Amino acid sequence: MFDLIYGVLNTIFGPVIALDPNPNNPIFTIFLISTLVAFFITLANKLLVDQDKMESIKKEMQEFQQEMREAQKSGDPKVMEKMQKKQMEFMGKQKDMMTMSFKPMIVTMLPILIVFWWMAQEPHIANTVVMLPQVTYYVLLVPIWHMFYQPLASTPVGAIEWLGWYVLCSFAMSQLFRKLMGLKSGGM
């Protein structure tokens, strides 16, 4: 089964690697894959989440939190009791919001995991190293990432591996796609 999936993904992405200006270190290929995945996730969010309803619930939640803070400051037991009743109503709205947020994740998770698995298995991609300018390396807090995720011993200082490069590209492209598609709420 895994051989079949690997073969299919090799058929799809193999030509992209071959066209990469540097097929032995396919930075451009990883950028293209992360762009496709970011587009897929953003499109799923656009199609599966009622953006207006999500925005409305978020605004109501912010207003409720502000009212709750004011009620706590007042110390009035009647106001607090009223707010606790209102809080029960908002629990249902939070559930709706979570359900809406999970729909795109459920649809996109398996395909993305399969693509990640393929990328980790593909030797050209798995061995990719991207040298970052020194300022960028520190501004992006790469040394902190490396405390949680040990780079290969062969990875030079000032560089990130394929997964770090994928994350950077994916984040940037998803923000661009969110703007282009008019998504109102944040997230990836």
C-alpha cells in the first residue's frame, strides 16, 4: 500500500523535482508543494466555514468577555448570576465555532499527512538544507526551534532543513491566500 502511494506521489511530484533548478536540493519544489497545500487548506476553510457566522460569534464572545470582566469588577452577585447564565448560552456558541473550525481540518488532514510522509521519504527533499541569511536565521528564532527539533549533524549553522523551509513557505503563502480569498479570521 505504501509503495503504491509513494509511486503515485513520485509520479506527481517527480517531474517537479526534475524541473527544480537544483534537483539535489529542491528548495523550489518544497516551495511549490507548500504553496499547493496552503491553497488546499485555505480553499477548504473558504468552502467549509461560514466566515460571517464565525466572525459574528467571535465578536459576541469578545463582548461577553468584556461584560464578564466588568461584572467581576463590580462584585454584584445578581450581575454575576446573570453572567453565569449567559455563559451557558455561549458554551453552545463555542461548540458551533469549534465544529466549524474542525471541518476543514478533517477534510485536509489525511492528504496533507500523506504528502508529508512522501516528502520525508523522498531522499532529495529529506536531505534539503536551506541556508538563511544570518539576520533571518535569528529573527525567525531558528535556534529556539532547534532546541525542540534537533537538526541533522550535517546541517550547517544558519540553515534549516526541509520541514522548516516548508513551514516558512506554507505560513507565508497561506496568509497570502487568506487575503486573496477574503477570509476574515486568522489561522492556518
